[in-house]
Amino acid sequence: MAFNERETLMANITAIDIAFRVRKENRTATPLEKKQMKEYKGFGGCRSILLDPDNPKQWNKSREKNREAVKLLHETILSHAPEQKEEIMRKLQASTATAFYTPENFIKALGKSIHKALGRLPEKMLEPSA
């Protein structure tokens, strides 16, 4: 499955919104919310969040499809943490070059291969993107 920046952005925004709401309401996430939060993948490779959604000159044709999602990210953070929005956005932007998600199916396949080769599963394993 190829990386889809827009899908990743939307899943992350949903998870961030839920996390803020659950914390604010001082409650446990519902099963549906937990499922949605598990879709959070981080912002590794999401270079569109480096751009200002309100500055059309920054958006080329290939990135334009992500502009509304980036605008929604800014709005979501602003609605939940207005005083910290700039700091949160800086941290998310800094993570675009370092935070990468490894899909669960890859981890399972790697584990099966190691089990087959060694005859057992390792006790500890470094995550592949680390």
C-alpha cells in the first residue's frame, strides 16, 4: 500500500481531535474513538504541514490536494489549545523528517520471518524505522 499523505493527515487530525476532547471531558475513549485513535500514524513524510494553508503561493499543484486538510489541522489545534497552537505546530512540523510509521502488516511479516529463521520469536526487537 502506497503512502497517501491526505489520508494520513485526516486520520491524524481525527485522532488529535479525539485525544483533546477525551482529555477535556476527563473520560475514557469509547471503543469507536479508540479504533480511530489507533489510525494515528504521525507526521513523517507529511511535508504539506510545513506550508501555510492561508498562503496560496506556497501550494504547488501536487500539494494543493492537501491544503484543506492542513487548514483543518491548524483549526483543530487552535480550537483545543489556542495558547499552544504555534508550539504544537512547530513540534509537528519538526517531526516530518523523523517520525515514520511502520504498518502492522509489515511488523507481523517481519516477526514471522524471524520466527521461521530462528525457530522462535526474539524477546526484544528494534522497530524497523528506528
